[in-house]
Amino acid sequence: MMSVSGLKGSAIWGKAYFDDTAVVGKAKIKKEGFPLIEYTLPQDELARWTELAGKPIWDKWVKDMNAKGYSDAQQILDETVKLANTYKP
């Protein structure tokens, strides 16, 4: 995505694909009369998962992207994590 649309295009696509689709999907589930149970992971458990599974993958991604010449990889990751942490469906 980045090679075609850049950071701004990626943000627009991400919002349309994830945020807007979630709203439409939830409305469809409600309209069809199906139960929708949402679960929020407790912060301490999220932190544990992040440390065990997230950080190693993220660190590798940043290293790989830097090796390919993308010097802003850490900035992109940091912004992504920040946005994910502030997302409220």
C-alpha cells in the first residue's frame, strides 16, 4: 500500500476498511437479529500479549524495513500503535 498511495493513502484506506466496515458490519448483525458480544481485553493482559507476541514481530518489521531503506519505519510503527491504542469502536 505504501508504495502506491503513501502514508496518507494508507491511513484513508485503513479507516475505510476497518473503521467504516466495523460500523456497517455491526449494523447488519443488529438488523439480522443476531447477538453481538464484544469483549475488551483487560489492560494487563493486553500488555502481556504485546510483550510476548507483538514487540518481537514489530521489532523485526522495523529492522527489515530499515534494511530496505525505509528510515521512517519506527515512526510508522509508533503511530500505528498509538492509533490502535486510542481506537474506540
